[in-house]
Amino acid sequence: MYRDAVAYVQPENMHLVDTYTYDIDCNWKLIPENLADVYHVEVIHKSTFGGATYSTERALQELTFTKYGWHKEYVSGTMAPDAELLFGPAPWLANHEKGRLFAFSAFLRPNFYLFARADMIQPWVAYPLSATRTRVTGWTCIPKEFVGTPAFDEKVRILADFARKFGQEDAELMAAMQKGLRSRYFDRGPMHELEKVIHHRINRYLDAMEAGHELT
């Protein structure tokens, strides 16, 4: 079950500190695909969280597929400038073997993601507005123990600004992808082995359409 897979990051013990919403000129299915692939991180997000602390190899190795979606634990710095744990690690992750580079992601079909780091979780939802426009809403949550600690508001603002920065990086990429898909020069080709998560998603779409009913 999805709930069992994410239980150890303890979302019920988190406190919401920021909500951000933005619209992207792309089909909604590009959102989950972009959030699932591992190879764009070190390119598109190189100036934010895709630097030296991110491991593409670990993100592929520690992957589990389920009928509900997928989840994985891997190595990545947190979603803050220079991968700094502004509040410190979550108490229940303080002794995790990956330390400050703990990272976890879980997808629940068709449009929900949960990203976790050593000190926070960030759920994301994609809402289709039309065939070529999507609304993305994300939340940043930190452990309840950190609420009201010194420089709390300042640190929350840093996290909020950072979330909008890497969100804009994704938005620009997905808008460009949508334009590319609509081009008469677009040529479909075989999927690369790095796209195993996207392949899994597409197969689930095909299974649903061939069965003549929605995914259950």
C-alpha cells in the first residue's frame, strides 16, 4: 500500500509552512513524467538541487514498482540553497544511514507525488486545465518540532523562494517539451533504459485503455 511505503517519513508529524501554485502550458501527463525521470535533474536543476549531492545511479537502483505507482529511496541534498538543513534533520531520520543526503520519492497514480528529504516533505499535485495547460500545486512541510525555532520565518522564506526557483526550472522545461511534441518534426523513438519509470507509467495507461476502463 502507498500509505505503508511512505509511513517512515512520518507525514502526519509535519507542519505546513508554504503552498505554491503555478500554471504550465503543457499536457498534465508531462508533469508526472518530468517528476519521474532521473536524468534531467543534473542538467535542468544543476544550479538548485541537482549538483554534486544528487545520485542518478542510486535513484534508479533503489526503485520499487507497485500497482499504485512507485517509490524509491536514494541520495540527494535537501531542497534548500547549498543543500543546507536549515532546521536540522527530522528526529525520526536523524540516525538514517544516508544522513543529510536522505531522499525519498513516491508516486500515487495518476497525479500525486511525495518528495521527502532529511528535513522536509514536499507533496505535489498536477491538475489538468485543458489538453495543453496544467496547474501544479506544491506544499513544503517541516517537522512540527521546528515550528517557532530561532529565525523561523526567515528560514521558511528561504525554502519558499527555493521551491519557486526549481519549480520555474521545471515549468520552462515542460513548456518546451509540449512545443516539441506538437512539432511536425517530432519523431517518436524507443525509450532509453533510464526511462524505466516513465515506461511503467505508459504501460499502465495502455493497460487501462485496452481493458476499456479506468485504473482502479
